Amino acid sequence: MAQPINAVRKNIVSEEDKQKQSLDELAAHLTEHDEALKKTLELVRELHDSGILEAVHAMLKAKKDIARIALDQASRKPVTNVINNLMGAAEALSEMDPELTKKLLGSVSSGMEEAREYLKAPRKVGIFGLLKILFDPDINRVLGFGARFLKGMGKKL
């Protein structure tokens, strides 16, 4: 039969052994990643030579002042208006059908191209010309679309 265990031996590592083990591990990591370390040191040297490192260091020292200035600027009325408008626009866009939005923006682009062509050789448009284009199916479609758009907009206002 086996002898019972009476005592548990604990390996106590001295502080010197811990430091030696840490240094050995560090040396192993340095030899494994020597190329990355060289590139990192080169990058730090370039940042130092260009003055960027000093600027970043100064910004880190003044981080409380910079944060206060940024908050003061962000809480100004025009900035909060922009943020609120962007949030409102994002909310409105999220409610719109993406296909319709894509089609509408495409038609705006096409309309801008037609307008650009007109500006190259503008002609005077008279009353009879306006009456004539009312019968054009494309013009009639956009007028109907615009009228329904204005009606829907008026309901919400």
C-alpha cells in the first residue's frame, strides 16, 4: 500500500528567479518579433523628427483643457441644431422606401441634365409653349407627382 501524503511541498520562486524568468521571456519575444520592433522604433523616430510626437504628447498633457473646449464647442446652438437636423433627416430617411428614394434621386439627376442642356441654348417659353408641354406625358407625370407631394406635405404641416 502507498504511503499517505503528510505534507504538500510548495515551490517558492525567489524574486531574483522571477526577474530572470521575465527577462528571458522578454528576450525571447524580442528575438521573435525583432522586425516589428525595428519598424516600431523607426516609426517613433520619424514621429519625433517631424514634431508630431511632441504635439501628441502636449495634447495628452492638456487633455482636460481640450475636452472642455470640445464640449464647449459641441454644445453651441449651431452645432446642436446641426445634430438635431441630422437626426431628424436620418429618421425621415429611415421611414422612406429605399427604392422610391433611389428612383427619385435618379430622376433629379436626369432633370438636372435636361436643365443643363436647356441652359446651353435657352429659348423663350411663352404661354402657348407652356400649354403645349402640359400635354407631354413626362411633364404631366412630374406635375401630378408634385401636386400629390405638396398635398401630402400640407397634411403633415
